[in-house]
Amino acid sequence: MTQYETRLFIANEFCESSDRRLFLLRNPATGENVCHVHEAGQRDIDRAVEAALAAQPAWAATNVHVRQKALNKLADLLDEHADQIAELDAISTGRPIAYSKARSRLDRGALRSVADLAGCVLGESSLLTPGQLGFTLRQPFGVCAGILPFNAPVATYVLLAQPPSSLIELTVTVEVRRRICAKLGPAVAAGNAIILKPSEKSPLSACFIAGLTKEAGFPPGIVQVVSGAGMTGRLLAEHLKIRKISFTGSSRVGRLIAAAAAQSNLKDVDLELGGKSPAIIFEDADIKEAAKGCAHRALSLPMLQANSRIYVHQTIRDKFLEVLKSEMKQYKHGNPCDKDTTLGYAHERQGTRVAEYIALGKKEGKCELGGNRVGDKGYFFEPTLFIDVPDEARINREEVLGPVGIVHTFKDEKEVIRRANNTECPSLSPSGSLASVFTKDISRALRLVAALEAGGVSVNVTSPVFASGLPFGGVKQSGMGREYGVDAVKRYLEVKSVIIKVAE
């Protein structure tokens, strides 16, 4: 219970919470207690903000090459300690360690790309107004905050050139985007200070990485980590001296974050929220590749971008179901630190929610595969597949965040676009994150790309899938703002216009 770093990280030092409040972390695979973690309160948040305010001006004035050097050093340290970080995430979230280790070789790419972008952010100039020289400056906000999700505290997004040929050997086709890096990297590259709050369900890797930032050369106060639950997040969202906040998590909590930000100081807000992303399989698709991809995305990393609503053309439904079930059966639960485990991710409350949704699914449709809890310990469930579920059913409308997929059938293109965009189900959980289309007809694919209401659309590969240099984010209720891409650092800079009168 004492082998993990569980304290707050403020001004480059680990410290206990000011009022000694602790919360218990449990291993989702076994249900056993892991450790007690310090929970930040008002005084801790105030102290972190003051440290950030004191340090940020000098950091912003530092030569950009110094900031780039620190980011690249942190990337090296993340790579060096990849196995330890993977184990901490496995213990906290149940995420199979095999996935993290397979991806560790490419982890540092995310931070390095952000470091490169730090030197490329420039303003613009204008001579359009006679007698004036106009130009813009991009300047850091100051103090920022980042709130991380439980299911992917460090390693989150995957770049797939194609679905993996095996469940474990992903290193050739996968580039990992670090969730911490998605917030930390751009913020500090732009000259801000940032306060990170990991989920109370998965705080260990963030606490560990906090110590690495000091070793990488970040000054005290530039990167800080404060653990805690909803109260700690609310304190960050409401703080009058924090100028920007980035949140990844549920739509419900995202609304609370946005409201708190608006009611305090109208701080800038980025939200990556929940969704119910669709995959659309046409009759000319490669069924094997489509099924493999849908199984991988629905089961390996339950998250908002996973294609949990699968629409299959009626002429290939039976064949697709057969292949999909075969692919899903390959995923196995077990000790997340065991290299042969390929299925995980849960916590006690989420496990209860998944059980409720599966029970609803059995009433609202037909359970074609799985549907049972794994063992009598922990919070894991078998790979589960439903068919014959009405569009208005709760399990189809709401995000499950568990190893659950739903297969629907459709007749034609117009029908599936309408259903995927939720127009007939106003209360449907938003699908505005990422959608996938499988077809060999490029004209059809381009029509779907334009018609689907999503922040991104992948063709002949399942989401989440990313291309280096492109932004990521949702539309509608799946979020606001963007992360990643060539403009990642710009999201952490404010634009100031300057006008100079030119003498005649």
C-alpha cells in the first residue's frame, strides 16, 4: 500500500494534501485495495495556482528552444519508464499491460511533435488599412488546467494504418498519443503553466510522471499534479486565476465544467466528451477487416470514440455477425499485468453501470454473445454483442464504456446516414466524435464523409484513428475545441491585435 507515489505534486515537490484527506484506489481486476491517494482541497489548489502564477511569466519569456529541450527530455523519460507507467495504468484501470508495452516505442512522438510546433507559431501582419501597420501576437493564457479521463490517464489514442494483425503485436501499426501529453505538451510549449488533475479512478501514472517533469528540467510551478474527485475538478473550473481548462470525460461532467468556467471568469474551455460512435459496413466492404476492426475498437479500449453502434447492410448481416463474433471471442480477461490478457478497463462504479446496461440490453434486444460478468471478483464483463435493439433503446442511446457492441441492419445509404446522425432519436447520446465507413466505392465514401455529423470520419478503418498533423475533437454534444494537429499549440495561445500608425 506504500509502494506507489500518491501525494500531490506542487512547485516541483511531492506533498501531502493540506487537510490530509485521502481516497481509496481499488484494483478493478480483483476489487482489492491498492493504496490511499491524497485528495487536493481548496488550499492545495490555491497553492498550486500561486506557484504557477509565480513561475509562468519567466517560462513564457524563456527561449522557445529551452521549452523544446524540456519537452524532448520528458519524451525520453516517458520512453525509458514505459514499462512502469504501463503497470501503474494496469493496476488502476485494468488496462492490459500488453497494449502499453507494445506501444511504448512510439510514445515519445507525441511530445516531440508538440515541441517542434512550439517554434512554428507566428502571428500575422496586414497593410490593408491605409496609413497603418497591423499585426497579431500569439501570447500564452497564463495558468491552465487539464482534467484527465479514468479510462486513459496516460496512453489513449491509437493511430492505425489498418486493424492489427494480432491482439498484442501492435507496434508496427500503432502510434500512441499520450492523454497527459495532449494537455501538458501544448500548454507548456506555448509558454503556459498547467495544473493536471487525473481521475480519482486512475491517478498513479500521473503522479509518477509528475516526478519525471522535474527531472526533465521544468521549473517549479510549470507542471503540477493534484489528485481528487469531482470537488477537486470543480475547484479548478471555478478558480478565478486559471484562464483555460481542458477536460476529457463524460458529457454530463463536461456541462458542469463549462458552467463553472462561465460563472467564474469565463475561462477558455476545451471539452472532449462522450459519444456513441457509429461504424457503417456496406455490402462491398471487406467483411474480415471490418469485423476485426470493430471488435478491436469496441473491446480493447472502451472509450467514447469506440464504434459501439455497428450498422451492417442487410445483405451481409449474417456473414458479418459470424466473423464479428469470432473476432470478439479472441479477447480474454485476466490479470492486466499478464502479457496474455487482452481485455480490461473498469472500476467499481463503471462495472455497476455496465451490468445495468447489459441487463437493459437483454430486455430491449437479443444478446448474441457474452453478457455475463467474469468471475466473482473485479468489475469485468465478457465481450458482449447485441442485435435486434431498437434505435430508441437506452443501450443504443447512451454511452456504455464497456465491452459492448450493438449490430443494426440497414437497407440503403440515406437510411443509415439518418440513423447514424441520430435524427430520429433526439435523446440519443451524441455521435459527434468519430465515425467509420467501410466500402470500396470511393464516391459513396466521400458522400458519407460529408453527410455524417462527426468530428472525424475514417474510411475502411475503425475509429479511433488519427493522422499526424490533423486535429481531433467532437461536434454537437461530443465536445468543443480541438486537440492534436498542427494547431495544437495555438489552442493554448490568445491572439492580440496591434495597430501602428504609419507616418506620412
